[in-house]
Amino acid sequence: DVKVTQSSRYLVKRTGEKVFLECVQDMDHENMFWYRQDPGLGLRLIYFSYDVKMKEKGDIPEGYSVSREKKERFSLILESASTNQTSMYLCASSFLRTWAYEQYFGPGTRLTVT
Amino acid sequence: AQSVAQPEDQVNVAEGNPLTVKCTYSVSGNPYLFWYVQYPNRGLQFLLKYITGDNLVKGSYGFEAEFNKSQTSFHLKKPSALVSDSALYFCAVPTSGTYKYIFGTGTRLKVLA
């Protein structure tokens, strides 16, 4: 079974802090994604990566950056956390560079910025 | 532009009754369509997908979905609902030319005992 793990289930940070969210997948997937999930808005794509050191902006990249130094690991960085970044963050991965394959999701990190 | 819509925020159904969760889409070309489910405090899980072929697609946990090209719909169905089916359901469509997916806003299904 594909396993996608995220470093924390719950995280509380203060405004202005630098925040790292880590995601690891064990199925050698090329594609990895970071989404945020907010009630009534569904899932919105922050960044995705289709290969090591490759990244592309999603729909809401402002205030975020990403890092993919190894194929299995994709990190989301909040350079200076703000209260409007309080949300559920979901990592996902998928096989091959095609949209015919489903995504596999991690359990999510619920981030609260105070 | 590609889009997907879930017109109902919430669907309530009695246990044992059939359920339908609606999804309509707008895509150019032949669509690839996905359904995911999210149980409380969990990530999303893949349920089923339509790529090509038979309009009725069968998936996990007894769910199926019917692709209707003329109505641009891909409704999720189950003949007999279980209380354990209560969850948040998302329809998704990939955007052509990229590796990005567009997700609907989600429909909360409540199955009442």
C-alpha cells in the first residue's frame, strides 16, 4: 500500500515564525503536491513538484515556498506565518507525469497560527 | 477553463436508502474524472475514476459513479447507504496540459440510522 506521511498532525505556531511541514511518500512517485483545505473552499493547490528540485506554483503560492531535495520528500515552508495561514494542510503524491492516475494523500496537518 | 462543481454542500440520507452525490464538470476534450472521500480527521482517499470506456464505474466500498457526457455529470452513487459512509466527498478533474487537479468544494454526506 502507498503510504504518505506528514510530520505533524497538529501544530500551533506564533505569528512571524518560520514553519516547516514535511511530507514523505514511499512509492517512488514522481509527482508531489501541497494543498490547503478550508471549509467551503475545498482543496486549493499551493505548490507541486514533478521531479527532484523541480517545482511549480499552484493557485495560492503567496506566503509559501517548497523544497524537494529527494524524490520521496516534499517540504512546505511558511516563511513568516500569519493568522490567515491557519488551515488544514494536505500532502499528496501520484505516479507518473500524467493526470490519469489518482493521488494518494497524507493524513493532514492542522496548523493554527496565533 | 476546466472546472468542477458540487452543487450540494450536504446530503442527508437514511441508512439503507440509495444515495447520490452530484458532480458536474466543464472540461475541454475527453474528461478524466475522480471521486475521493475524506473521513473525519483523515486525508483524502481515492474512491474511483473515469478514464474511458463504460459509463458506469465501480469503485471502493460499494460506490459507483455514472459518467454522462450530454449532461456533463459524474454523480456518485451507492444502492444502500451505511452510517459509516458519512464523510466528506470530493469530485476532481485534472487540468489538461499540467499535472494539476481541480477539486470541487466537497459534499458532506450524513447517513442517518
